Amino acid sequence: MSETELTQAKLFDVFSNARRRRTVQFLNQQGGSCDLAPLVEHVAAWENDTDPDDVTRTQRRRVYISLYQTHLPMLEDHGIVDWDPEGHEIELLPNAERFEPYLGRALESQHAWHRFYATAIALGVVAFGLSWLSVGPLTSGLAPIVALALCVVVFSLSVAQHVSRRPDVDLLRGFASR
């Protein structure tokens, strides 16, 4: 299939499966080519949220069969990879950067933003409650300031999350991958 035939709808269809997305991401990490065995180990470990050394034979076989019979042939049919079923060699074809918007960010670098939000809200609710009850140095007059500060913190977290997920912005990449 030629590159001009890869419409946005077809690319969405191809990359609608996590194993195909993960395959292309892994090939990118490996410099564009790899053998089937390390790919199978990596995908099975990712799917089972475990270390590649801890992947069972059953988990490996399940991933191997689906990659071999379904996903790699589909990626090859769409001109995304060159797949040699007999030699088990997989090579990412040129123009891989074209697929980046369909792959999303690398899964390992995604940050658990929900924890930041939960922490900010919990601290804000506690501070607001203490100021409303006039406990300690916090008085009820400070309640609106605490509420405003909480809104600013949540808004700042929202902006930071949005910016960190944009592939064209490097500003918060180091922060988001921690």
C-alpha cells in the first residue's frame, strides 16, 4: 500500500489496537528494527504490567500468536513495517514520524496526573475547612483566599498537564517523566 493511500481513517484503524501502537513504539526505541522475540517479551511485559524477565510462557505465546498472525501482517500491508515471517525480523519503514500523532506519548513517560489533582484538592479542602472553622491561624476571612489559591493550583496543574502531553513542546518533558 502506498503512502498516499494511508488516509487518516486508515491510520486510526491501524493504530486503534494497543499491540500495534506498542510495536511501532518499540521499533522506534530500538532504532527502527528488531527481532520478534524481544518485541514479544516487551509487549507481554507491558500488557501484564510486569518485568520482561517475569513474563510467563503462556503470556508470551498469546502475544506471539497475535503479533505473528494479525498485527505484523497488518502493519506490513499498510506499509508501516517490513516483516519477514521466516526470519522473524521486523523493520520500521521510513516516515515513521508521520505516525507519531497516532501513537501518543510513550507509555512509560506518562505521569499520574490524577495524584497531583487529588493531593491539591485534598490539601485545599483541608485548608478551606480549617479556615471556615477558624482553627489555628486560619480565620473565616481567609476562606475566600484559600478557595482562590486552590483554584489557581488546579488551573496550574491543568496547564502543566496539557503542555506536558503536547509532542511539540519540550518545556515540561523532564518534569512529566519523573
